[in-house]
Amino acid sequence: MLSIAFPDPVGLGSTFALSLIMFAEFFCSLLLIVGLFSRLATVPLMIGMSVAAFFAHAGQPFMAMELPIIYLCIYLCNIFIICVIV
């Protein structure tokens, strides 16, 4: 039987790491959609995509890391637009 556990790259426990990423993906994305606290809401999303791309998919082919890297680039462009241009 295959046992799948959420990865714990920062050493805080897999349940706590799952809770943090669920908060970031749901609430921070919702804040970005509404346009509230966009600078603060983008940071946890960038951290989550960085961990997904460079820790959770480390050692895998680039195709496994491609989607988190694309999302990370989108969040970087978003924070650049919010902080520099606006």
C-alpha cells in the first residue's frame, strides 16, 4: 500500500506545513483576487512555490518543477508591479 505524506522541508512537522500551505493557497489567493493586502499576501505564496519547486521536487526532472516555477515567476511579476510601478 502506498503511503503519501505531505513533505516537511522546514522541519516544523508535516501537519503544520500542510496547514501553512493551505492558508497561503486559500486565504492569500483570495486576498490577491480581492486586492487587499496584496504585498503581504504575495509573500507566503512565493515562499510556498519556492518550497514546492526547489525542495519538494528536488532531484526530479524539470517537467515536475515547471509549474511551481511558472507560478513563482507570476508572483514575482505581481510583487514587482505592486511595489515598483504602483
